[in-house]
Amino acid sequence: MRADGLPGTAAPGDAGDPAPPPGLVVLGHFDQPSGYAVNRPHGSPSWLVTWTTGGRGRLWQGATRTPAGTGDLVVLAPGVPHGYAVGPGARHWRFWWAHCQARPAWTAWLRPYGTGDGVYAVPSVPAALHGRVAAAFRRMRADARWTGTGAPPAPDPAGSPDGQVAVAHGSAARELALCALEEIVLLATAAARPAANRPGLDARVRRAAELIAADPAAPHTVRSLAGDVALSPSRFAHLFSTQLGQSPMRALREARLRHAARLLENTDLPVERVAAASGFASPFHFNRIFRERYGIPPGAYRTRHGIR
């Protein structure tokens, strides 16, 4: 399958671009010019993993937006309206992508990089790992074509032909491909630098992000954070959103939810105490947005992920 055989941007009023059905592992490597875009108003039934190797892209899911540059891994959870395109002003976007059902371990690795609405942005993976990540994608594409007879095909040593899509139909091919993708997710999440340490990040935005991370339960507001970094509230909110891809209050909410998840995993505090200790005044509100964020209520999350 070639890239030009895939659907483009959805027209107004239609169902948007189709996504692969759940249960399959589908992957490819594209180098798309300016103007390329995909829109899925109903999201996808599977996870989407992207790894940028050149140019610049942008992805959105729900109300969350994130840029994608070389060395950035961006993962979108299923079931939320999303889209992606070549980044504004960029001439192209070269990237690997894969649709699959995520293995359970991946959620814990990705969780620190959650930015809201099921978006996990893993930025600035060290350049020393880029070759190994690319090799894992090439191996993943080769393994996806294995029929179960003889040895799996060797990865293409010449590079990454653009526009070719591989689909892992057999169960063995699917599991082998997922093993390669698991290596990619583990390498990226273990080695990436936190958002607050990104090169080129404005020092005032970095300081605000550090304040949020250090004490997410504190009564932070846009005005208080702006005052802490000597900016007007409007200037601070614009700068923060532009550089980190989300508003200060959304970043605060995500930090509070991550803090609550850690408390649920590692303590036996009642859910109401977890809510209060994480900065949520209303247990009802906490339960609602925690379920929206993690897909299950706090009590069920503790049962599944808590230390036994």
C-alpha cells in the first residue's frame, strides 16, 4: 500500500479518515509534504504510536495539542477524537507510525509523559538511541510480514521505503512486531528528558513547570504562577501553552492526576483523602475526571495497580 492510497483530510460532515480495526498491528513509514493531514472525529479503536525522524508534525487529541520533532515519540490512546498533520511552516514530516493494542506494561512507562486526553508525548529522546529505535521499527516491519514458516524476513538494511504499510495478520507475527514496539516504547520512556528540561525551553516556563511538579496540590492559578515568574497572566499563559502544548491549568490538572495515581498505587489512603492530598476539593469531581483520564474509577485503579 502506498501513502497516496490512504485517505486525506476529512471533509466537513463526514466520518473522517478510517482507522485500522482493533486487534491488528499495522505500521508504516511516511515522508509527507506540507498540507498532509488526517482527521478522525471518532478516534481510533487502537493505540497510535508515532516516531518522528525528520521535519515536523503536530498531533491533537481531544483538547490536547502536541508538536512532534525529530526524536519525539507521541502515543495516542484509543477512543478519543484525534488528528495529525505536517507542522505549521514545515516543508515535510517524516515519521514511523504503528496502530496496535498496547501491552499492559506500556501504560506505566508512558504515564509520566501524559499531557491529557490520552496523549503521551515523550520528547527529546537522546540522539544516541535514534539508530536503535529506527532499527527496531525496521525489524518490526519485517516481523509483521512473517508467515510462521521458516525464519522471519530480514529487516531492510537500505533504509525505510516511504509509503509502504505492513500488517501483521498472524498471531506469531503480531507478537513479534509488538515485541519490537515494546522495545521502542521502553527505550524512549526510559531515556527521554522531562518536559521541564527540554533544550530551548524558556526559563520562566521551566520554572513554572517545576513549581507545578514540585507541589501539584498547591492552590496554583494562572495569576499566581505568572507572578512567580514575573510575567503578566496573559503573557505567561500564551508562552506556556506555546512551548509545552497545553495550558497551565491543564498541566496542573494532569500533574494532580499523576500525583493521585501514585498515591493510589503506593498508599492505602481513602479515595477522599487521595483527592484532597492531590489538590481536588470535590471527591465527586475527582472521581469523574480520574475516570476520564485513566478509564476506570480510582478504587478500581488501586485494585489493578496498587502494591499488594
